[in-house]
Amino acid sequence: MNLVNVASALHLLFSASLLWVIPSQLLFLADMVAFPVSLFLLVREIASKWSLATAVERLRRHSIEICIDDPQSECSSREGSISGVATRRIKHHEHLDLSQYKPLPEKAAVLLTKASRDGHKRLSLTNTLLLLVHLVLFAMVLDFVYRPLLAPALDLFVFRPGHVSHDSAKLHIRYSDGGQLELRYKELGSGPDWTQAPNVPWESAGVFEPPTNTTDFTMTTALMNLRPSTKYIVGLHCRQPTLYAQTALLGSVEFKTAPIPGHSAHLRFATGSCIKPNFPYRPTLSPDIRGFASMLDHSEDLDMVVFLGDFIYADLPLYFGSSVEDYRRLYRQVYRTQSARRLMRKVPMVHVYDDHEIMNNWHAGDAPPMGSALAAYNEYNGLANPPSSPNHAYYNFTYGDIAFYAWDTRRYRSRWETGGSRATMLGKEQKAQFIQWLTAVNHTAAVKFVISSVPLTSGWSNVDSSQDTWRGYPTERAEILELTKYVPNLFFLSGDRHEMAAVELPSGNIEFSTSPISQFTFPLVGQFKANIAGETTLHHRRAGHVKYGILDVDTRTDSVPQVTYSLYTTDVHQGKRPAWVYKAKCSSWR
């Protein structure tokens, strides 16, 4: 294998791996080296082949004898070895003294020169096609990596529901065209059978000023004094400052308010983490998120989506910088995709963030670039979450008698435990608030969900998992599980690993760890260790660029609620039907 083949193979390998296996920064940097090297070698070889073919054609026109090195041939016995001289002169494109060579018979000369010329041209054509493949692949790489810079979506419009309680709804808006805004809403129906509301008039929630570029033209407002268990439609209107004061409908959303806190409920919600627009890569002018597109097939009966982190990948495949605009640009890339816009208009979404909203395996607290990263996260996702303590991203909320607590596993964590040293992932204040919540909901909520961006299971045990997940914080993990084992019907929801695992933890609580919604998976790296450290593995799935869970929770039965988890992946039934279903064994909680 010559140098051209080696360089070409490396470039093709790096490009294909970056576009369709894992969008790694290391692969991108390696590809940036391999491409110019392979390009130079290919162009040089193509030029050499064509020049050689041209030289052979010139010899044919002059009926030159090309001798073969043969001890018995007449020409090889000449002084200076004519064949060697001729060969060297052709190779180096030197002037040839044609008078010293005997012409071949016409038929032999034609056959010899035609075969030589065609052979060189075939080689040149093959290399030319290979060169085109290199150029196309590299163009795809540049499009995939630099799309946020090439198409920054500055004119993006967003109107979506965030957290919806029993009497209010947060609405997230991005609008950059100016003019006063107005929210108008009305009931669509209510009750267990969603009785259609007859001739309900539109109501105005008031007129307000549009957002400014200080917050990248984003804002979060709220509708108040809504009725519980009621479906609403909300329209966002713009009043342009013209002579006729025209009003235009910008967009509309629908949502259903939650039941009264403490009342029995039926909740169906999706969960998962990790998305990257247009991965695996497809050449398109409109990148999409295939996991959200699949989730749309089930959106009619979804009450909300609980997103578990890595909504953007600030550091993959290339870290553009630490300014707040560098982070905002990536959020706009997600929100501009068609499936994201359609899903978020129909289904409220709440969020936690993880490391890739900042930088891989983040554990440095408020050190830069945390300030920029958190500012962009709050503008696009965080402020539409349920209410939280000032300047904190952890929160809790209820849906009837179903309770949720969402951890912030990044901002307050210390370095992982080493050599018996104690470490914390939650920090003192957050852990204290969580314990208070746990005590309060123990006998007031039928089902409890604890949201963690990283998994608690010890099944993922490579170097990265042993430091970045709860496996790297065994002391605090043990403290938490010692408390939750006395809380009936408590489940953990997590993501991060780009795999799926359902595990019964040593405390008896079950964890559903589901990812990625739309990202790479690890086909060869690492192994999930089932049934270790007192855990029972219920199910594990590595394969699939699209994986998410849908939980159906019904507390309208007697004192024993029903909780069913369904795993969806486009690798099985095209994501139309579950790939795996688990009905949890709940217990009486009153």
C-alpha cells in the first residue's frame, strides 16, 4: 500500500467516523490534517499519470521503439542500455533524440502504446473519482461542524409552553422583529373525557413589550388563574406600530393544565437526554433531530417531556468559544429544526442541564465558562422550568399526587472521590432541600420521580463513568439510597450514557436511564456490567442512535398506583411501538 492509499484511507475513515459514528473533536482535528495531505498526494499522482500518458502518446506519434530490458534483445545490447535510457527519459519528461531508435512494426507500436495510454488513463480516472469523494466528504464535514456559524438562525421565532401547573403555564418566547406582543387564550375542553368547551370566547392576557437583544430576544412569561385539568389554546399576537395598528398572529400552542395538587392523576410523559441536530449526518438545507421526529408520533397523548440534559453539545465536534453568544448559537440550532418546533408547540417541556451545555465532564463549579453557559441555558430552557430558588437550577413540582424533584448535578459537585476522600455531587444546600422534599412527599404523593442528569447505577464502569456518574461519588450515593429505600414508589430518571438501562438499585428503587434521544452511541467502547454491587439489571440496550422512554403513571386506582415504562427506538418497529415494556411493582403508599 503506497502513501497515497494510506492518506486517502485515513481521511475517508476520519470523515465517515465523524459524520456517522461519533462527532468527536479529536476526529475532526485528525481529519483537518488528513484531508490536505491526501489532497496533495492525490493531485500529484493524477498529474503524474496524465503527464506520463501524454509522453507515451508523443512516443506513439513518432513511432518510437520502447525496448524491454532483455539480455537477448538487440536494443538492450547497445551501449548505455537504450531501454533504460528511454524509460528514464520518459519518466522525467526529458528531450529524446529520436534518430537513435528503430521504429517498431506499425501494428505492434499501436497495440503497445494504446495499452499503455489506456492503463494510465484508467488509473487517473480512478484517482480523479477518489478525489471527488474526498472533496464531497470534506464539504459534508465542514457543513456539519460549521453550520452554527454559517447559519446562525438570527431570525429564529420560538413560542412554546414550559412548565404547566394546575393554575398557570410558563411560555417561552423568542421574537426579534419588534412591535408590542399580546397573549390571547381560551379553553378547549375539560374533565376526564375532555368535553369540548362550547363557544368559549378568547381572552387577553395583556399587552407587553417584546424581548430585546440583551437576552438574545428571548423571554419567559406566564398565564395565571387557569383552571385545573383543562386544555387551552394560546395565541401570540404582534401589534405593529402602523397607522392602522395591525395585529398579526405569530403562532399558537396547546397544553393541558395539571390536576389539583394531591388529587389522583393520569400522567403520560417522555424522558431522555442527548441530542445533536442532523446526526447521523445527511446532506440537507434543513437539519433535523430524528429523536424528536419519532417522539412526535406519540405526542397526541403526551402531557410533557422531561429532558435530562445535553440539549446542546458545546464542545463537540468543535468548541467555538466561551462567550454567551457561542452558547446561544447552539440553542438556536436546536430550536430551528422542524421536529423541535413541532414537538415543543404541542407538548410542554421541562429541562435539567448536564456537562455538554458547558464542557465535557464539568466539575469546576462557577469557574468560566459556567457563567456564559448558564446564562444561555436560562434564556432558552431554564426560565421556563418550574419555580426554583433564586439563582439555582434545581427544582421540584407536582402533577396531582405525582411528585418530581430535579437535581442540578453539575454546578455544586466537587471532584470525584479518590483514595477514600469524600466528595459531593449535590452540594450541602441542595442535598438538604432534597431531604426536606423527600420527607414531605413520602406520604403525600403516590409516585415520586427524582431526575438526575447522570445515572446512579454502577453498571457503567469505564474510566469516564467511574468519575463522572454517581459511581464516582459512592459515599453521597449511599447516603441518598439509604433514605430513598424507605420511600415507596420512588423512581430515578437519568440519561447521559448514550445507552439505556433499567436497574433495580440496592435500595429497591428502580432507575430508568435513557439516552440518546438523537446522538451517537458506543458500538465497541466500554461494557455495561449487569447485576453488580447489589443491583439487578432489568434491561440494557446499547444500540440505537434514537432511544427515549415514555412513562405512563396512573394513580386513579386504589392505594396502589400503576407505573409503566416503555422504551422506544427507531431500530425496532421504526419507533412506532415499544421495543421493551416494564410494569413496575408499586406498593400502597397511604
